[in-house]
Amino acid sequence: MKTKIIKAEEALIYCKKMESYFFDRKAFGIQPRQIEKHAVAFANADGGELVIGIADDSEEADPINRWKGAKNYEDFNDYIQCLVRLNPSVNFRYTFLKCEDREGIVLLLNIEKGNQVHKTSDDSVYVRHSASSILYRDPVKIQELSFAKGTSSYEDELVTNIPLECVVDSTELINFLHDISPKSDPLEYVVNQNLVDADSFEPRVASILLFSENPQANLPRKCGVKIARYETREDDPERDHLKHVYTIEGPLYKLIYSTIEKVTEIMSSIQIWTIKGLKTVEYPPEAIHEIIANAVIHRDYSISDDVHIHIFNDRIEVFSPGRLPGYVTVENILDARYSRNSKIVRSLNRYKNPPNKDMGEGLNTAFQKMKEWRLKQPEIKEEHNGVRVVIPHTPLATPEQAVLEFLKNNDMIRNRQARELTGIRSENAMKNVFYKLRDEGFIERVPGLEGSNAAWRKVKKH
């Protein structure tokens, strides 16, 4: 039986903490079957923390009065026993919290993501969505959940040749714990979060990826990011088109943000034709962030390969090792909620500035931002051993609209400019767009310009 004494400030943090995909709190006295419901929901999702003895917002508006613990440790027996009796069993650990300035004992449950479909004692299936535990009645939904639970994650594997100190003494972990509340000892945190084996104290892959100073040197598999800059628009670039290759390494939090920074820096040096003329290429920063973070967080780390980012003149391609997990498909990826690496997801979400703020909403945000910027939506392709997301820099407007919009701001347009503007690859296909606009009376050839210099302008009104 483990008891942790916390300060009044830490107790208040628990009382104020927003209920979320990874956290819930309930006042002491809640029925055990309700605890089953929330524990099962966490186990069927990506795990989380459940606190018993702190009222939720609907029960108590004032955070100061939400600490409503039990008098004795034994008062929690029914809650613990109801979870122990569940079949299949839920993997959980518990800690009792006591505060010097508050009366009552609080129970903190850390619930792991399960590898089966978990049910309450009355055979109900609940799954955590946002800050709620949702009942699944549809047999199809339960079957999909069953498919997803059939996969294991390399993040859980033990790394036997790396000392624990590589994780618990790292600057990354110390800085991470400094910024989160309540405060925790490094060893205590990684054990409670099941990032190391509680018996052998061997680190799991997730802990190395998250907190080792150099995971790429500690793990036997490639797990960094490679960025290549190609000065072309071709689908199959040649070696001469490759101008620069960059390698990004480090613990995952730094890896994500360093990659986003480097991609942004590279893009700032690329100029393309837009409807307003020759401009520095710009994509919605949120779309770049979400797609890169998604590729790093949800990749399959059992595959020895890096995340590859190819930056072309007219698009960015992000390749993430590993096929789509569980029941996720290209067709349902914006609606499905599944995390291959739940430990990584949960820990990154606890950073002060988490790269994965809204669980499951990253790609939705990317698609929405591309639409708001009037750019075509990203294209998601599942390949033999990975997933490729293509982020085009092509306007939503039809080629005809794009040409006419360009000519509002510019005197004339050439075939090459128009192809770059519209995303059309074929010179002849672009000519057909010009001919259509000519036949409809919108544009005309610029006199005196022939061959490769040929250009079109708006019809001059007399």
C-alpha cells in the first residue's frame, strides 16, 4: 500500500485539473459500478488517471471544496476489489494521496491501455472519448475495437542493454517533470507510468524514445527524421534534383519541434508562382505541425526506418513507417480514434506545450486549415510499409479561375507559371486551359511573344 503526502498547492492542482481524454475525478461515495465504467473506458482507449475523492465540476463549483476524501484506507476496498474482479482484468496501479492541510484520503488510479476489449461486470463496453466514457452498443463498433486491440506495440518492449540511468538521470526527463504538476521523482514517474518494468527496472522502448538524450544511439532501430529538399516538381525526382539532406535526432518532444522548425526554415527559401505573383511558399503552420507530429508519434517503431520528409517545389511529402494500425483505413482516418503508441501519446500530452494537444484531432485540423487557406486537401496513401501524406501547394480554385485571378494582379502569364500555379504537370494540358479561356473571350495571346516566351493576357476592352 503506497501513500504519497502532497502539498496544498499540488492538491489544488488535482482539484482544478480539467477532465480530459486522459484524466477524470470523482468524489468519494461514487458507486463501484461507475468506477468500473470509467476504468474500462480508459483501458479500451489509451489509458489514463482516475482520482476518487475529488469531486468533479458538476458536483462542486469551487475547486477549494472539491477535495472530498475518505476517512480510512479500507473505505476504498470496494473500488479496488471491483476492478480486480473484472474479466478480462484491467491493468492498474494505485496510490493513496494525503494532504497536510486537507482532511481525507484520496485514491489515485493509473489505468493502462489494455490489449483486449474490456467490459464492466454487467458486460458493458465503454470507451474514453474526449472527457467522457461512452457506452458502445453497436456490435460493429465493438468488433472494430476488438480488431484494434489485436495489435501490440513495440513501445512496450524492454531494452535490456541500456541502464535505467539513461532515462531517470536525463536532462529531458528532469525538465519535463519540472514543468508538470503534481511534482514527481523521476524514478517514481517512469514506474507509475509503466515506462520501465516495475520488477527488473529495465526501461521500455517508450521511455528511451521520450527521455533519453539520444534515442537514436540507444535503440537498435532507426527512429529519427530525414528531411530531403528536391528542387523539382516531378513525381520521380532524379539525383540531380536532390539539393540538401538533413538528419534530425533527439528525444521525441525535441525531435518533433526541431523537425517542424527545419521544415519551416527550408520552405522560407522556396519561391513559387501564386495568384499574387512570385511569393515565398507558405502552408498553414498548423497543418505542417499536425502532420509531422502525427507521423512521429503514431509510427511503428518496430520498423528500422526514419520518418522521411521530402520537400518539393509544389508539395511536401511525409512518410511514416508502418501501415495504419488496427481498424484505421485511409477512408476512416479522420473519424477513427486509435493510438499505436499510447505511452508516448500520454507522456507527450503532459508537456507544458504538448505537440498533440487534441487527441485524435490532429489530421482533422490539418485538413481544415488547408481548406481555410484555399489549398487542396492533403492526400493520404497507405503503402507497403508505411503511410505517406502529400501536402500540395495547389489552390482550390479551378485552373481557369486561378489563371484569371493571377491576371488581376499581373499583366501576363506564361505556361510554366500557370502550371506551377495550378498544379497541372502537362504543358499541353495547360495550353488547353488557355484555349478554353480564349474561346470564351477572357484572354488573348500577347503579341510578339512566341515559342518558350509565349504568354497570355486579359482581353483588352475597347
